[in-house]
Amino acid sequence: MPVLAVYMKQTRIALLGGGIAGVVLARELARRDDLQVTLIEKEGRLGGLHRSHTINGLSYDIGAFVFDAQHQLFRTFPELSASFHKQPHFSQSVTPEGTLDNYPLTLGGYVRDHGAVGTLLAAISLCAGRVRHYRRDTLGGFIRWHIGDRMYRHSGLQRYLERFYGVPDAAIDVAFARQRLQEMFDGYTSKQLAKKIAARLIAHLPGSHHTSGHWVGWVPPREGFGAVYSTIETLLNADGVDVKTSASIQQITRHGNQFNITTTGGTEQFDRVISTIPIPSVLECLGIQPTFKLRYLKLLSLFYRLRGQVGYNGAFLYNFTPDGPWKRITTFSKYFGEQRGDHYFTVECTVPDNDQSSVAEKQHDFEEHIQRLGLMRGTFHREGETTTANAYPIFEQGKGESIRKLRQLVLDSGIEIAGRQGQFRYIPSAVVAKESHQLAAQTRAVA
């Protein structure tokens, strides 16, 4: 059999993009000896949107990332698990009243901020929403059906979503809600609420060994995603995957059942191509001019050190207030401890197309807002910043069919698509990795 394997015809598969979808596909496909896998990444490193910047010895992630122990990344690359930092994790939000609540909101926090009468009115609003928005065919209707109009507005969730996208919620397609928010609101079903109440009652019983209930998260190592994906690249090379970084794709042409891919390193021929890169980038390589332009939102990340006090407990802090340019803070010192007496964290600000404010203005507005809330006190020092293009796909209301047609243009060319960017779907990394694993399994079965 080893001799026969030498003469076995290999199927050459090109994977476009070295983010989480690309690396999971690469290793899963490499399990078959008759599949020759090439991973093509334009950047000088793997990781896609999983990026970290190291400044003065401290690593700042772009985004807020914490993984479940069952995440497909650890199933595909079990060697990574030992390097991740494991500890109880929870997120908090700043309410419009300037108080703290568990993210996204809790009934107890709402009662505290709005009193018994306000909570009763919210319950009436929820009942009305179940009738009025039973179709759940808009973003606002989807959320109002789950929590009611009053809680949606007064909790600050509406303002958060509009800050997230830089547009009114009426301009956001319900596809976004179904892709990204369903898991959030699953915790607010009658069944889940009953479970939470029962768990709290049990916790107060004599002899109960109930813990705090905080979820144990797996956090990237102190060195950041660079160390994670450096290990992944080494593992892929050992598996026989041809990893090409700093390889910008210039052209893709199809000849019968074969694809020619031209990069800065030359032209190679492949039997199959799976893309995990943005749809506009693939169409450009194919020489196809789309009639509809996909919209993305940029992400500005500000890297900070603070010599002073932090007045919240969650590693992730979300801004549900009506003010301030920031949407989330990721506080790494909550995981790894203060560094030389300083807290260090990343502040995220989405940047709509019409946003003309400078980095200095956003810095000033953030520092003034967070201190006015009383959540940080001390001396701020901005260590740096970076802007991430194509960070968030914008799902415009009524554009679902146009988005579907653009996906179909890529599929009609014979190229398969996967991942968040490849499919223009706003889905978490756990879903991306799981779907990539399933696609690889299907490919191995029919290859």
C-alpha cells in the first residue's frame, strides 16, 4: 500500500485565506493522502481576523475572543489547548443609567434601574410585542418579539446595535438577527428563565455545592494570536500542507475542470478551489464586475495602558449607553494581571463610511466618557491603534437577494465558499470552525 500510494493520483485543492476557516479545512483535508492541499494567504502570517499587536512587550488582540472547551479549533488542533489560559469568564454592559449589568442584560438589573412600575410596563410591552411582531421579519421586530419594545429601548440594546453598525436598526436586515442574535436571545425563553431561577434557588439550599455559574473560557495566550497561528502553521507544514503566506492572488482562471491561480509567486493548477476570503476579492480575481457592492464596517482598535483603577469585573465591557464612540473594551489585565502596575486593554470603535472624526477625537471622547461613568480612574496612555477593514459585514434591509446573487456568482465559477468572509455571514468563530470541519468531512468522503 505505501508503494501504491506513490502512484495514486492526487487531487490538488487550493484554500484561499488563512483564517480559522482556512486552517481548519487545511488540516482536516490533509488527513487523506490523496488530497494535496495548498493554503494561500496574502498576509505574512496566518490568522485572518484573529490578530494581535505587540507593543512594549504587551499583546493586544483585535477583537474580544474567548473560546469554549468544545470549540472545533481545539478538536482539529488539540496541540493548542495547553497554551490557552483557562479561567471563569463573564461579560458586562454599561446601561443607559450608568450602572453595570451582566451582558447583554438581566431581569434583576432592569428592575434595579427601572423599578417595579417600569418592569411591569416592560412586561406589558413584551406581551404586546409577541402579538405585534409575531412574524419577526425585521431586526426590530425580531428583538421586540423576544424582550418587548420597552426593554429593547430602555436597556440600551437598541443604541448598541445602531452604534455597532452606524445605521438605524430599521436599515439592518433581519438576516443579521437570525445569524448572530438568536443564540443571545435563546437565554430569554420561558424555559431558560425557569432554569436560571431554579439554579439560583438550589444555590441557596443548605449543603449546596453550586458554583458561581461563571463560564470557564479558554483565552488566547499572553503572547496573542501570533503565537497560536505560528504553531498552527508549523503543524500544517508537518501534515504536508503547502502553506503560502505573503502570496497575493492576482488572477483565477478556469479551464475545463482545472483552475489556474496566479499569485505573486507564480501560477499553479488545482482541481478544486475553496475560498474563505471576501466575495469582492474573489470576483476581482475572476475578472467579474459585480452589479451590487457589499458593504463592510471598519473597526478602529485603540490600545491602552492605565495607571489607576478599573471599576468593573468583566473582561469584556459593552457600551449600552447613548453616548461615547466606543462599543466594547477588552481588558487583558483581567486575565493576565496588571503589568508593572498598569491595566492594559483594547477599546473598539466601529467606523461608518460617513465618520470623519479623527483618532485623537475618538480617544478624547472615550477617555472623557469612561471617566464620567466612574469606570476608570487614573492616567491613560494610548500605546497605538489599528484599523481593520472588512471587519463586519453590513446586512442592509432588503438586500438579502442581492447578497445571495453575489454568492452564486462565485459558486457558478466552480469555486466553493466557506467561513464568515467567504459567505458574507456574520457568524461566530465556533460556527465557522464547525462548518469548516463538516465541509472537510464531506470533501474527504467524495474525493
